[in-house]
Amino acid sequence: MEAAKIVATLTRVVGDVGLAEDLAQEALVDALTQWPTTGVPRNAGAWLTTVAKRKAIDQWRRQDNLDAKYAALARDLETQVDEAWDPDRIDDDVLRLIFISAHPVLPRDGRIALTLRVVGGLTTEEIARAFLTSKATIAARITRAKKALAAANVPFEVPSRDEYPQRLSAVLAVIYLIYNEGYSASFGQRWIRDELCTEALRLGRVLAALVPDEPEVHGLVALMEFQSSRFAARTDADGRPILLEDQNRAKWDRAQIQRGVAALERAAKAVQRKGSGWGPYALQAALAECHATAPTAADTDWDRIVTLYDGLLQVAPSPVVELNRAVAVAMSRGPAEALQIVDGLNGLDESYLLPSVRGELLARLGRLDEAAAEFDRAASMTDNERERDVLADKAFRARKA
């Protein structure tokens, strides 16, 4: 839970993301050894940070320029431990770490993968699924990115405003992917990892205050506000998923929906000021608004949703967007037309989403045996236990019908 804060603080001190992560992990090993005997300290994060800094001193003792480095870190240990754990200061450190990881010295995919690993705390498997690629590919990207940052001696600071355009898209992509992993976890027993969603939304709000004239920042904040508003209704008392059409909308957080509407309005005004078109995050926020503001599932404006997906495909084409558009087409024009779209998609062979959607469409067309087979295939492809249970239940009900 404290990983991003600890690594961010250490990176500010030692000036190397890879070294900071290694030091944090070594401090954690010490904690696992000592805490069962001594007990967990009151401020566990500060304890880990202090131990990691002392480990840095031990390493520097064996390097050149010992005196200067030792003096700098000693002053930091004496005067900045408490300051580093002030909430405002930590927020700044995490934001700086995101901007460092999004440095243009790295290729875009490397920037995003590194930040998801270090800041988001995602595993290489989770990041690989977000990129629809292999674990080995992601591991190699992260290793290369750490080495490139160290070789370039990238400063630990938020860049000047004239550098924002070079980094902002990668920063937004990182926050978006962290949120997505929290919203629908790819691994484990929990369907929602709310701590990831909360952190992503917090970072989005901080970024919106930093760059208030950027429409896509407000669009991403709006999207996260809308999606988060449904958390209380997305699972039952046992943590099992409840699908959108079956959710109790009285449990939706109306205040958060209003914050989403306000953020989307800010995005629209920023678009007007800049004279630009709508970007992918603002368009996704507009899609989420259609669901969030519909009084019932039956009142959802599916025709508008299809139109918004058409726009999204123009600015950010991807197989997942095409698949989501097909779902909207099914609701607007019927499952037969949607199935034709789905059967023509490429690039989702490794994702459970394709057979899951195909199963839904086949079930609506009355082709229940085929639907059950698709649900079974989807269940075998997901690593999230809650998602697997939902899909297995759909397969059972299709056969029973």
C-alpha cells in the first residue's frame, strides 16, 4: 500500500528509480525479519524509508564521492524523514515519480510499463494483460527503462510547462491503466481493487489542478468519477459481481456523479478554448455519463452511445473499443448485427472478453449451446476468480435453459 510513496521518496534522495525500488525491497526484507519480534512500528512507511536510506549509505561507502553523498543523505535522515511523510509532500513525490517515468528519453510503452510497475504496484502479468502482450516483453521493457533513466541521470522533478506535451499523454495513460486494473482486476479473488482506483483518481485530481487548461485531464477525471460512483452497487455482500443492468441505482453515489458531470463540463470548455476536438478520455467520460445519468437501464440512450463509440474509434482505434461498440450495437440494433461485428474482430485472441461478449450475443439469439461453450472458454481464459465464477454461472444457465 505504501510502495509508491516509499519508492518516490527514495528516488528523490538517491536519484535512481531502479536503485530506489531495490532499496525499498531490501528494507521490506528487514521488516519481515524484525517485525514479528519487535512488532510493527507506529509509522511503518517512515521506518521502511529510513532503513532504505541507511542501506543507500552502506552502498555509497563502497563507491567514489563518499563524503558528499554521505553528508547529503545524513542531512536528509536528520531533517527530512518526517517531512517526507507529510501528505502534501508525498503527493508531490508520487507525481514527480510519474513524470520521471514518463520522461521522453524512454519509448512510450516503456514509460507506461515502468510507471505501472513502480507507481501502480502492478505485477508484470497485470501489465502484460493491459498491453495485450507477454510477460517477458513487459519485463524487458521495464528493465530497459530503468537502465535508460539511470544512464540519462534524469532529475527528480516535475518538468517545466513547455515539456508537458511530451509527457502528458503517457502520464494520463498510466493513471488510466492503474484505474482500470482497480476497476476490474485481472488477477486474484477481488473484482474491484478500490485502493488502486482511489489512488488513480487522487492523482488525476492533482494533475487537473496542475494543468487546468488540458481537456483530456478533466476528461479522465470525469471518467473515473462516473465509474467510481457505482462501486457500492457493483458487488453483493459476498463480493460477487453485479452487472450494470442489474445494479441498484439507488446505491450509486450521486455526489460523485455530479463531480463527474462538472469535470466533463470543464473538459468541454477547455476544448472550446483550445479549438481542438474531443480526445479519447473525454469521449469515454461522455459514454460513462450516458449510463450514470440514465434513471434506469431501459432509459439508456444506446444510439448516442454507438455514436460516441464511432467517435472514439476515430481518435483511439483498438479491438477493445470495437468490441464495446458491438455491445452497444446489440442494445441499439439487435444481437445479430453485433455478432457480425464481433466475428470480424482481430487482436483479441488472448483475451477472455471476446468469447464473453460472443456468448452474450449467442444467448440473446437463442443459440444456447454455442453460448455456453463461449462462456466456458471465457472462464478458462480469465485469472480473476470472481469473473470466472460469473462466466461459469452464465454457462450453467445457458445449458439449463
